Amino acid sequence: MCDGLRIDEHPILSFEPGEEVEFSFEGRTVVGQKGEPVAAALHAADVRVLRYSRKLGRPRGFFCAIGNCSECLMEIDGEANVRSCVTPLRAGMQVRLQGEACDQ
């Protein structure tokens, strides 16, 4: 189920709508709900590109939403290759595209 762009049901994770929290994406402040997956918070903020493929530099986005693929790998709080679709959002997180995409 979806209210606008916010995903409020997930096939694997369970989370209740939480308090609004601020986090950083590529240096800008974004608002999400505490506990929702980082990728879902970015989706609700109209962010569609979560990474770029290494070989061809093609954009990748929210795909399986259950942690099985690698389309949502991001740098979160300085740690690379974090699956943003199953990582719960907390206030103050620093989220970045990783690899060559940071320079694009």
C-alpha cells in the first residue's frame, strides 16, 4: 500500500509509521520516518537513483526491497555497500551514492 510516494507496507520488514527525522543525502537534508528503510525514505523524497552500475555507469534504483539484489547499495554513515532497502532510518544518518557516482 502506498500513500503518495511513501511506502507503508513491506513484504519482509515490519515498521510502524514513525516520527519524522532528518537525515542527509548527498549533503542535503531530507526528511523520513524513523525506522522505515532508508531506500523507502529516499523514494518518498522523490529520489529514484540509489547507485550507478560500476561497468556502464547506468542508474540503479529501488528494486527487490527485500535485501536480495544489489541495486540499493549505498554508503551509509561512511560504510560502503549497505543495503539501503533493509536498513532502518535513524535521525542524522549520512547517506551517499557510492563509487564513481559520487563524482558525477
